[in-house]
Amino acid sequence: MLMVALAAGAAGCGPLSRTHRDPGNSHEVATGAPSGRADAEITIAGGRVHPPPGWLEVAKGRQVSITVTSDVADEVHVHGYDLAAELRPGVPATVRFTADLTGVFQVETHGSKLVLTQLAVR
């Protein structure tokens, strides 16, 4: 299983602007824990994302940790935060950061362009 940490990435090879806002069509909401952290675990297998892409909602200033496990090599990006992590088959990769920018930020894979979740920082 992979955990998803908030990371910024672009659909292309370069970093995205910090003003990138693309809420997509996600509909599930996960709220950060009272401890001040927001954690997500995401698995990619056979080209499918589990759990299905949804929302990770977090208050500004909270710590975010997204762990992703993939069955193929790729790269996970957190748009707007300019964060990325290499995905190696079967090896969990975690992106950790402080949610210091408000807005909606897409978390996706670079190579396969799979949307993993939407990060909403309020």
C-alpha cells in the first residue's frame, strides 16, 4: 500500500506555478487528524489508484504526509508545492511537507498521469 504525501508537480516536466488550481472531479473528503497532521496512503496497481482519487482537506500550517506504493516505476508530484518523489515498483515513497499555501493542489504521477488525490488547504 502506498501513502501519499502532498507534493507539487506539473503535467509536464517542469514545476508548476504556486497558483495552480485544478480540483478535478474528485468527491471524497479526508480531514486531517486533530494532532495537526494529514496522512494519506495510496496504492497504484494495474493502472488503477486505490482508494479512488478524492480530496485530502487540511488546515493551513498542518503537516502533510502522502505515501504512495506503485507496481511500476514513476514519479509522484504535488502541484503548487514543487515536491516530487521517485516511485520504484513495490517500494513505498513518502512526501512530507507543511501545508503553507492555500488553495487546491493536484497530486498525480508524472509518467502515467494518474490523479492520486486533490489537496485542499484552507
